[in-house]
Amino acid sequence: PTFVICLLVMYRCVSSVIVPFLAFGLFILRKLDVFKSITYNLDCAAVGTGILSNSEDFTSFRDGIVFVSAGDLGNLFKHGVDRVERGKIFAIDLHTLQGLGMEDPKELPLVNFPEGRRFQPHGLYYSNQSNNLYAVSHPYQGE
């Protein structure tokens, strides 16, 4: 009987802490609108077909503009860097897409990129702090 009494006392102590904690957590989650429903817009359109070949990554810039990497990474890894086109980075203005004005993505020039090096972008990151766009590149065969 002593063991059962100890369990009941522990249960009451733990439940007196856990129940208010869970209630407070639920209150916070409701305030943060975690339980609100999401409506999906399935009106999709292809962007930059023929221009954005094998796009792999994108990163948000500002004012509805995104940067998109493009390059044939599948063939790069399979056949080597000499058998694929040099990769590119494009900018897309999402505001022009909303009205389906569909401006083509704009190719961005590579500034201060070393001469004689291949550019095969994979991952992208834009830093608001430094105002720089960073790209992971796979310029070598077998990499």
C-alpha cells in the first residue's frame, strides 16, 4: 500500500505541473495562429521554360524577386564538367508573374568571378547583411 500511495502522490504532483504547462502551451500556440487553416492556390504556371534548364535552387532577394540557379548537374556528375554548359543565375520578379505578365527570367552577370574557372551552381544563399549572393559551385569532374 505504501508504494501505491507514493505513486498517487507523484501522479498528483506531476499532473499539477504538467496540466497548467500544457494549457499555457496550447494558449500560446492558438495566439500564434498555429491551428489556422491554410488555403492552397493551385493555379501554377511554368516559368522560364527553355531558359531555366535544370534549375536546382532559389533564394529570396527582396520585393518579390528571387534568384534561381540553373545548370545541368545531373550530366555534370555523370559525364564530367567538359560535357555540360556553364551554369547561370537568373532573377525572377514574382510580381510580374501574379498578373501572368510572364516576363522571362533575367540572367545575372557573374561579377569578380575568377577567369578560367567553371561555374556550376548548386545551392544559393542571399545575405541581407552583406548584400552578397553566395553560390555553391561544382566546377570539377567527379566532385
